[in-house]
Amino acid sequence: MLITDVDETLQRCVDYHGHFCAGQSLGVRIAKKGLELVAPEDLKDLIVFIENDRCIADAVLMATGTRLGRRNLKYADYGRMAATFINLKKDIAWRVSLIPGEKEKNDRPDAKEYVLTLPDEELLVWKKVKVTLKKEDLPGKPLRTVLCARCGEKVFDGKDATDPATGEGPLCRACMNGAYYEEAE
Ligand SMILES: [Zn+2]
Ligand SMILES: [Zn+2]
């Protein structure tokens, strides 16, 4: 599962994403490095955390073959240009980010072509990390499903909680912490 043909991979990313941008080039570079570092033999050994939901997120998912709906792509809402690659079988993880303070490289008008030409050492930082994954967060059949005691909706994968103040539970996160939406009249 290595990226051997950068041009072909980049083209698939561009087709999926809808335009050719620096995010596609950077995402392919980050994905290529991450796959080299953790070297999964099979997609089922791979989990990827992506740290933003901008252009590079599409490139990383296309270049690695991971998908949110397959549970092998995780979204960490950090707004950073980085991704972490986990090989479950080898129990190793590497986080790949861009060299800090090198913004001008990525902001050049020709950045989308330019960053493809740079050696890894001039573009990327990679660090070995440890990621603790809950078994409920791994791919496979849901291990736990409960009904929220307040809204009655089904809550998968241990995302429920019990209110420590009142003991009410199980509660979905929307009922527990407040939702991102309000009901409209
Ligand atoms: Zn883009
Ligand atoms: Zn609820």
C-alpha cells in the first residue's frame, strides 16, 4: 500500500476533490510519507486521523483509500495541516505535518506544482506517536448500541454518557452537552 505513482494518485485526488490545488499536492505528499512510515500490507491494518476538513482532507482520503464511513478515517477537528497514520497490525503510528514556518512555500502562486518537487526533508515533519484507540472506534460491527434516555434516538459505538450530576443516562452527546442545532418552529 505505497504510493508509487504520484501523478496518478494526484489525478484521482483532483478528480474527486473538484479542482487542482496546493491542498491536493500537500495531501498526497503527507499520505505518501505516512504510508511509507507505517507500511500497511492491507487497508484493514490502516487508520488515518486527519486534522482538518479543508482541501488536504480529500487528498488524504483518496490517496490512502481510507473513508470516514469505513471507520478507518478519523476526523480530529484541530484545523492543522497534518495527519496521523496508524498500522494496527504493527502497533505503530506516525504523525506527518508540514515544516512550521515554511508557509511561504505553500503560499507561492505555483505551490501546487512546487511542493511536489521538494524532498521530504524540505516539506514535512514526521514524528512517531502513540494513539490510544477505543475498541468501539475500530472498524467492524458496532460493539454497543443504546437508546438515549431523553431523545430516544439510537446511539452507536459508546458515544453515550451518563450525567454525573443527576445520574440520568444513557444520554446522547446532544442531550448531554447541547447540540450544534436548535429546533426551529
Ligand atoms: Zn482544493
Ligand atoms: Zn438524546
